[in-house]
Amino acid sequence: MHRFIISLLAMGSLAAEPEFRLQPDPAKLASPAVNEASGLAVSPTDPGFLWMVNDSGGTPEIHLSGTDGTARGSVKIADAQNKDWEDLAAFTLDGKPYLLIADTGDNGSSRKSCNLYIVREPNFPSEGKSVSGEIPINWKISFSYEDGPRDCESVAVDVKAGKIILVSKRTDPPGVYELPLQPGENPVARKIGTTVTDAAGFGLGIAFRNQPTGMDISADGSMAAIVTYAGVFLFKLGADESLADALGRKPQFLGLHNLAQAESVAFTADGKSIFVVSERRNSPIVRYNAAE
């Protein structure tokens, strides 16, 4: 009871009235192929579908699930390698839906370069069917960081700015970096600031609770969400404010997600819901809905 009271007080210090609220009775991922979901994206075409990738050493595939947890198949990415896939982002560019796969994990901070694979979103299966087959890479970005290797599990696309945003995991504070969405030769991720993912005592027993493990930016660019092992943080952009400035301010804390090893977060295209899943088999599909 004592710890519960402390947690409530800590939550109140971060966000007295969160703009998104945790929903009860989450569905669970049914696909046996999704056993270590490290990246999540809500389809930019149909909000009833979720795309996911598995962590390091997994097959170079994207996996499709319904928001009700039903398994809807997998699609292989041709000529891609899953060295350490850590995030997945959905975006629409020139009216076409894309997915960005972030091969950016680097636990030992030793990789000279990391890879981002951008693919067109596959066509959806007909009712009751599953996706399958193979799709090509539309473009690949092999990049380095200007200040040396970084472990990064949080990657998102800011379509309006034409940028890819990356947040380091193991630095304190977490560093914020950017890359052009369509860069030239030898791209380098430039540091543009730092961010705040400190639960301020909330979730006291959770190891590494302040390390960013996933990120997404709303389709309209007005919000960013970062997930840690403790919970979800919401950053809202003010009028004429840059994303770097917003990420540098104290965020709203949306509360504990109650997941073990949560590493994936994603907005729906309308910005009214946020999904979170963990790296455990049959993970609950946690959902935060915008408060009425």
C-alpha cells in the first residue's frame, strides 16, 4: 500500500490529468512468429492492423497482426539483414504508405554504422487471409553518429520536417539525433538535443526504467511518444516549436503500462490512440486512448 501511494503521488507530479488514458482488458498477440517484438507501427492505411518486427537475430520480416491480436502473416524484406532491429515507424510520403525498419541496436556501442530500411507498406490480405511473400527495399540508409556509436532503440519519422529522429538508450540524458529522410552519400546523424524520460520515482522496482526503448511521432507532427520499461511519455509541440525543443521539455507521463520489457510504441494515424507491446511472446496489446 505504501508503495502504491508513492506511485500515485509520483504520477501526479508528472501529469495530473494525462491526455491519454490506459484502457482495460488488452488483447494479446497470437502470432507464434512474434516472439520478441522490438518495433511496432500502426498501419497508415488501416488502423485495424499493426506491423511488428522481432529483435536481433530474427528473420528479416515484418509481421502483421490485427489490433485484436489475430495473426495475419509475415512478409520478408529482400536483401535485408536483421542484425539488431529495434524499432519500426509508419509514415505517408507523397500519398504513399511506407514503413521504416531501424536496424540500430548496439548494446556495446561498437557499430561503425547502422542501417535503416524503408519499404512500401505491403497490400493487405483479403478478409480472413494472411500476408506472405517478399517485398523490395525502396531505399536504405547506412549512417553513423557524429559523436561516435550509440545504442538506439527509439526511431521515428517526422514527415513534415523530412527528418528521421533517433534517441539514444544508454546515455544520460538520452541524446536526440536527426537524419534526412532522403539523405545523400555518407549520412551522419547530428545531435540536436537531449530528452527527458525520468519517471521521478514512479515504478520504483523496474530496472533501467528511464531508458528509452521505443518512439513514435504522430502523423500531423504535433506529438511524440517515448516508451521506457516503466511507462509512456507524451511530448506535445507548442505553436512554432521544434521537435527538438519539445523533446527537451518535461513531458506528460501517461502512467505505467504494466508490461515486462516494453520496447514498442505507436500512434494511430488520427493521433487518438497509442499502442504499446513488449518483447515477450503473446504480449498484451496495451492501448492508451485520448481522454474525452
